[in-house]
Amino acid sequence: MKILICEDEEIMLTALEFRLQRQGFEVIKAEDGKQAIEKIQTESPELVIADVMMPYVTGLELIAHIRNSLKSSMPVIVISALEQDEVVLEAFKIGATDFITKPFRPNELILRIRKIFQEMEN
């Protein structure tokens, strides 16, 4: 399974890449939303993990692009340090599949990814 991680914090990006690869996932990295849009079109990931606050294109704008411009139902997990209810509600309103607040345990993210892939198979 191919996962695109879109995260502007290099340490977080590298840590997530390492953890997901150890779980057998193929990982594509993007350091900003603009790069993420390019990678979605060239790499065809099966799931996107996107931070809300990113340069150029935010995580919410990325979801809107995936749902509206690409007309894709690809699962998107949004991660954010923001604990603002309105951000979470907006993410779900525009099409986020799941939302996880930083800091989070990598195992929790992996469980959520596996659940989404399991639901996709059914």
C-alpha cells in the first residue's frame, strides 16, 4: 500500500516515513501542499496523511483539491497540533477521512491506517 505523507516538519516526516516503512507500507514524502499535489498526480498514492498547517497549500486546501479538482475519494488522514474544533469540523466537512491531533502515538496512526485499508477492501 502506497501512502503519501505531507508534513513540513522534517523530523516528523522522517519519523513517520521510518515507522510506516517498517510496517510494510511504501512511503512517498512531500514537504508542502504544492509538492503533495504533484506527488498525488505522479505517484498515485492510495492514502494521504496531511498536516493542516503547511506552506503554499494547506492540508484543508489539499483535501479540497483531492475531492473537487481530482474528483477522488482517496482516504485522507489530517494531522494537526491545533485542537480547535472548527478546524476538525472543517476538515471533515470538506472530505477528511480521519483526524489525529499532535502529539500522537505512531501506533495509533498505524491502527487507523490499517482500519481504513481494511474498509477499502470490503
